[in-house]
Amino acid sequence: MTELILIRHGETDWNRQMRFQGHIDVPLNAAGQAQAARLAERLAREPLQVLVSSDLLRARQTAAPLAARLGLALVADAGLREQGFGELEGLRTADVQRERPEVWAAWSRHDPHYAVPGGESTHGFHERVLAAVQRLAVQHAGRTLGIVTHGGVLDMLWRAAQGVPLHGPRACAIPNCGINRLRFDGGRLQVLHWADDAHLRGLPEQPCTVPASLQLSRA
């Protein structure tokens, strides 16, 4: 059994501008840096034994204050990257709707096998994410593992644990620097708490408890 504490990276300017970030190395903005500092303070007393992040800059910058606070080495893992959006990366959603209406129409159908030109299909992304998390969970069995990653990655894990199909829009809250607690046990992924961002709002911990446990799906 492995305890997982998963965190979405802090805010970037591209988050505010509604731009597709994908694999582009976008740094945290000032708000994101403040969120990362509050995250480190919040998790300072957690029994984290391993800390892994996506290899993209915004995730590594989010994890760095926590790694320093806990005295842990930060391991970067490309398997935890955001979904690749190909030729849409760097564009605002409004730009795509106006300039590439055919791509936007295809994207909006939420076909898990559709890939933006030069990008990654949701099905392929889902496979990559589950393989990476399962590999890390098995490698660090019996430990508490912190993972700093991206909204799309967390959506894939939510869908896997809740049995939500890949065809359809995101249906769960994934705030920047929110804390999500999961458990991996015998090939099963269980969501314990989700979207806890009380530390960013000056509130005591009030996680949303979700009693769900389903076999990891590779669909």
C-alpha cells in the first residue's frame, strides 16, 4: 500500500489567460509562488518520504519550497507531464475557437482517441499517467509519496478511481496547489480527500471526503 499526496502546480500567467500550456515550460507567476510557499507550510508536518514532480518548470517550482522544507531531494519524472496539446500550445481558447474552428470542434467532442495535430490523445495520455503513477506507487510501496503535477494528470487519476469514462469534459474541481489524497493498494486506486485548498484561503483543513475505490482502468 502506498499513500499518495498529489498536488496541482501553482498558478501561471497562462492559467489566467486561458492558454493551452501542455509541454511548454511556463513559470509560476507571483500568485503561484505564494501558493507554493503556503503549500510547503501546510505540508511541513506530513510524513512525506519521497517527493516527485513533473519535469516541467511550473511543477518543479511548486515542489521546490516543499522539498526544501522537508529536506527531501526532488525527483523529476516526465511521465507526470501535462497532456501534450501540439499546435494548440501557447494559444488562448478564444484564439483557437476563432482561428481553428475545425480543431476546436473536434476537441470539443471529447473523443478520447482524437489527438490535436502534434499532440497527444486523451487515451494515450491516460495510459501514460496511470503507468507512471503505478510505477511510482509500486517502487515506493509502504511509503507516503508526494507528487506535484498538472490538472490534466489529476483528472485522469480521478476518472480512473471513480470509474468515469474518458469521453466527456472534466467533472471534478482541481484548484492550483490543491491537495488530493489517494491510496494505491494492490492495483486499486482510492480517493480519500480531494481538492483541499483551505491553506490558500486561510481556513482550517476541510477536505472533501470521497469514499471510492475502483480497479485501475487502462482504458
